[in-house]
Amino acid sequence: MNRKISSLFFAFLFVFIGVFASAQHESEGEKSAEKVENKEAEKGFNATKMIMEHIGDSNEWHLWTTKDDNGEEHHVSVPLPVIIKDNEGWHTFLSKSIAHGNERDGYTLEEGQVVSTKGVQKATLFSIISGKQKSNEVFFDLSVTKNTASMFLSVIFMAVIFIGMARNYKKSQLPKGAGKLLEPVIVFIRDEVAIPNIGSVKYKRYMPYLLTAFFFIWFNNLFGLIPFFPFGANLTGNIAITAVLAIITLLITLFSANKDYWKHIFMPPVPILLYPIMVPIEIIGIFTKPFALMMRLFANVTAGHIMILAIISLIFIFKSPFLGFASVPLALFVSVLELLVAALQAYIFTVLSALFIGIAVAEHEHGHEEHAH
């Protein structure tokens, strides 16, 4: 069942990415505001643009858009700090200073993203490393984006909840408040995830990370399903976030690995003639595991958001209120399903992280047995 749902998610993801790419290609070359307005009037509702704006990151937190009697749009957004470093130095201001076509210090907002009005490219990590971009010819965007703000809010929320739980446990061993709800979850992660995969001796060392990863992913998955401020950000659907989580799991695994783990990598239990084949495969396997962690979380969360928005968009695409009798219940069903997926994806990430760590720290008894004989 889960495989079928994942396949459906990927199908929707690929379809809308293809539509988005096609729409981007068609819009190339249109520079004047009049042409853009005419094209928007002809096309009407642009589902692809709406969906990509909702699942993508932005330098402002858009709330809603209204139209006056003249048909002019008015956007209501929460401004976020813009921090830019270029050849001229540092530039700091709020995003409202460059929104709606305004310009400041050579920068403006286009579709929620900071761009240079002087034709300077934004620096990207891989372009800098590969040499395609030179550090003195680009600008570095260190702004607090919507996803960054959402991450800070979730961290503050988790800190308040768990610090409060810790204080209550100092007074009494009986859980109070949020502890009544979260204690069974913490015990479940300990007894059903950490101990079976890492072992009853070494699991305590890794419990802080496993609990942090689980609740961070779970809470942000849930926050992303709430469609109003200060929620609604697609944080765990951002591949940068999932990549960092996967890299942390990789680093913990590598730095915790014992000699048996490395012996299995570089001296696998196969004939020596197979070493040239098996050793590279084992080394590649070290990195494919966190890559799978990253892509699984990113793809499932993003696809869920796309499905919900796509179903709701059908009402505006076909301009029929009667379609709402089918779209709204279906979107509600998918949203309820996403509540399950929110916890399931956090659980899968935590289980696999514990499994990878457990493999790295596992002690093999064959050496002791041979010594005894």
C-alpha cells in the first residue's frame, strides 16, 4: 500500500515539475509588465505557479492576496530580514523594502526571491566549488527565509516543550502536561527503535540525536500541513534540510564506527579476488544510505503538499464550484493521510538512522570465539 502511495506521489511530482519547466520555458523573453499582465489575463489561474510558490522557499512570508475594485492586487506578507554580502560590503534590510518592484542597494524581489538588478548572480555552493562562479563576482544571500524562520520557530517550540517536561520530571516522576502525550512516544523510540537496532549497552549515547531527529521531523511535518501563519512552510520538503539531517546521521555513523565495521568495508568476507569489486561497492554504500534518507523524506513530504494543492486547484482551473464537492473531500482525505505520513516519515528516518548507527557500533564475537578455540 505504501509503495503504491509513493508511486502516486512521484507521478504527481514528475508531472508538475514537467509542467513547471514547460511554463518557465514559455515565459522566457517576456520583460515588459504589460505583456506579463496580458498573458496572465489570458491564462487565468496558474496552478503550477501557485503550487511552486507554496512548496518553495521565499524571502518573505506571504499571507494572502486581495484585489480592489480596479482589479489591482494587494499582497499581504510578513517581512523577513535580508542579509547580503557582495563586493560593496554587507547589506541588511527587511524584505518589504524590495517587494512589489521596489529596489534597494541594487536588489529586488522576484517571485519571493532576492535578485540583483545589476545582473550579478547569486552564489551557490556547488558552483563556487566547481569553479563556475568566482567569489568576487557573485553575491552571497544569507537572509532569513521562510524556511529558516519556520525552523527557528520549531526549535523554540521544541525547547519550550521539552525543557518544561524536564523541569516537571525533577519535581515528580509522573508526567504532566505535554509529558502525558509525549512520554509514550519517547519510550517507544527507546524500546522499539534505539535498543533493538543499537543494543541495550550503547543506545543511551545516541538517544538525544534520535529523539531530536524524530520530533524535529514530526513537528515540522505537522506544522507544514497547517495552512496559516506562522505555519505552512514546507521545511521538511526542502532538500537542503533533509540533506543536513542525512549528513548528521552519516557523520555520527562514521565517527562511531568500530574496527569491525571498517574491516567489513575494506576487508569484506569474500575471496580476495572479489575485493576490487566488493570494496568500491561497500564504500559507495556508505554514501547511498544517507542519500536514500535524504531523498525519501524530501520526496514524500513534497509530493504530499503537491497532491493537496493540485486537488484544490482543480476548482479554479475548471472554474466550477460543483467540482468542490469532489475536490474538497478528496483533499481532506489526502490531508488526513498526510497526518499519518508525517509521523511515518519521522519514524522511518529515525529507524534507519538507528539501524545505520547500530551496524557501525556492533561488536562481532567471531574473534573471541577463535581465540577461545
